[in-house]
Amino acid sequence: MGQVIAAGRRHSVGVRADSAVVSAGSLNVPETHLGQWISIEAVAVGNVHAACNTGRAHTVGLHADGTVTAAGWNADGQCEVGDWTSVVQIAAGWRRTVAVFADGSVCARGRRLEGACDVEGWREVISVTAGDWHTVGVHADGTVTAVGNTSRGQCAVGGWRDVTAAAAGYLHTAAVTGQGQVLATGNRDAGIAEMRAWRNMVAISAGSHHTVGLEFGGRVRAAGNNARGQCDVDIWRYVVAIAAGSTHTLGLRADGSVLAAGNNDDGQCDVDEWHLAATTPYRHT
């Protein structure tokens, strides 16, 4: 099972047990009109940093047969993924969509200006993550590759080893190692120093200026900017998957219920009634 919850700038999405998709947030935008999607096993949302001139986004769904569907903002062709097949993992960033194929190769569609779509030569990749202006790939040998804007050092991942999962935010990158430690680089305001002290981590997710980690056992940690309460997750327990949006955070519990904290200006945290697909406890999804 892939990532069954995803959080963006102004909306959230989740995969139900029947493989349909639910959404929360603004109802007058196409990225939340997902009622016709079926046979979905993973979702991704194009996150953007929090600013008064941002908010447009897109939603991507991975079907059980390895094909991909997308809806929402398509200014740079980021939703033109209907020809993809044999996809095993998806990610969405600002103005782009990225996919890992069964053979370990990677493809990206969307804005190419910052170089964040320059992934064609990547091989033996097991997962990708997309921030605002950079894309990060984790290789089967535990090494990491990053392309795109590195103005805050967010692409300085060349020395990382034993990585099992990574997350790209606005101007930072974080990763979990096989030993449960966290590696981080980029904008210090996103909690870089704090998360490096975390231990026993199995998953990581990056928002615009905050980072969320999932401990073995289901406890959640958060660091970075907490202006909208997006880091108020200390009491969460029995969580099996996490998603950090621009200024809100989601947590999927083992019983399929969903927790939310942070900015709810557009209803993106209205997930109390959701009951999502079960996922393997305490594993990165």
C-alpha cells in the first residue's frame, strides 16, 4: 500500500478502504473533485509554500494497475500523466508530478525552469519526493540524489547513506535512515537542528516550514514553524502514516481514522469523518 494520505496548501486527500478517494478543503477547485476516481492505492498533492500569492495545486492518484490520474492546476502540464504505465510510486511538487517506474527509472512532468524535472537519468530509484523547487530520489543502495533549486542547501544530499525514505519541503530536505535517525539539510527554520536529534523514526514528511516524523510505535514528532499549530501533534498515538501540508499536518491511525492539526482556513483539516484504508503499522508509506 502506498501513501494513502496527502496534504497540500489548501486541501487534503485520502484513500478509503474501497480504493475511492476523499478530499477536504476548498470545494470550488478541481483538485478536490475526485469523486470519480476508483481503484486508487496512493495519492500525492502538489504542495506549495504559504504566501498570499500561492495556493493553486493539483492532486495525483496511482491506480492499482500502475496507471496515474491527475486533477487540478495544470499550467505547466503537471497533470498530463495519462500515458504513464508501470508506475510504483508518485510524488507531486509545485507545478510538477514525478513517478517511479517498476524498473527503477523516474519521469517528471511540469515546470522545468529550476531543473527540478531533470530526473531522466536516475536509475535504481525506490522512492521520490517533490518540494517546491527541488526533487529528491532515494536509490536502492540507500544513497540520495537531488535536483533543482538549492539556494538554502536543500539539494546537499550527496553524502547521505543508508536512507530508507526522504521528504522535500519548501527549502529543506529530510530523510530517515535504516537506523531510525534523521538527516536534514536546508532552511533552518524548518526544524533542521531539532529533527537531527530524533531517534527510532520510520517515516518523515516535510511541509513548507515544518517537518513531521513518525516514531516506531506510532508517536509523532514535529519541528519548525508552528504559527498555525501545525506542530501540535505531541498527544497523537497509534499513528501509522503522516502527511505535512504547507501549514497543516495529517496523521492516519491504525483504525483508519485521521487526525489533523494546523491551518483550517479552507477546511483542509475537516477529516473527522474519514475512514481510510489500513496501512502496515510503523512502516514508511
